[in-house]
Amino acid sequence: MAKARLDELYKSKIKQDLQKELGLKNPMQVPRIEKIVVNVGTKDAVADSRILQKIAAMLTKITGQASVITKARKSIAGFKIREGMPLGVMVTLRKKKMYEFLDRLINVALPNVRDFRGVGNKLDRRGNYNLGIKEWSIFPEADSAVSEKVYGCNITIHTTAHQDSDAFALLKNFNMPFRSKVK
């Protein structure tokens, strides 16, 4: 079984570079990516839950892994949502599929965004990175003929870093196209 390109890159180069850059003595302290969660939530599912089947099929195509339908945790009368009502679809990627998805995201999908100037560099103070995609059509696997409506998705990259600066350095070494700070 062949390893993913970014997995090989992390083990052969990025890990050693990060250890030197961050001044870590133990190689086990070097931050790594644990998982990537891709999530699509839609208000259209309140009226017609069959929409989620189309979204699930598309998310499975994009990520290469079966998706799971998420349900509401509690009722909200103002939004006509009942507890247990299906509202979204998500996929949790780990190991080889995670690295393959990250590779496609960085090198294929993000450059397809019109007027792309880089992604924001906001992390959640726990070393995790959130990225909102307005249209899933930036992925080559997404077939616009399947669904008449294009949905956005949220991509969360969970790392083992304890500080945002360490997570930023990790993602920067993976060539994540961060927006340069303008002074």
C-alpha cells in the first residue's frame, strides 16, 4: 500500500525542519495533523431531508470516504428544528485519506478559487485551523450536473499543536497558501 505524498514529506523533511524551527528536543513533541473534518450544513434539509442524500453522495466523492448525516442536538422552535432532525453531512478523515485530501485541497482546489489571494491565518487558540469554502465546485471531483444547488463546506484541520504559532508553522510547511499580512 503506497503512502500519501504529504505523509512521506512530513516524515522525511517537515518533522525535522519543525523540530529545529520550534526548538524541540524530543521528536515526539513535533506537532502533526491528527484529522481533518469536512462538514456541510444546510437549512434546506429542514424542508426536504432528501437533499442530504445528494450532499452525502457529493461529499463522499470529494473526500473518498463515506459520509455521515448529522442530526440536531436540540429543538429550536424559531428555526422549525426538532431534536434528532437531520441537518448536515460530515466526514472525518485520518491517515492516508487525510493526507490525500489535504494535498488536493492545497494544490488543486484552492488555486481553482476565483481571485484567490490566500487563506486567512486564524486558528482557534488550541492549534486547530478552520477553513470555510463557499462552493464545493472548486474540487475537481464535484460534478455540478448532479445537484442544481452548490453548497459550501467547513474544513477543520485538527493538529496536536498546543499553540497557534506551532500549528501555523506546521501548516506553512505543508505549503498552505496563507494570505500575506498587509501592513
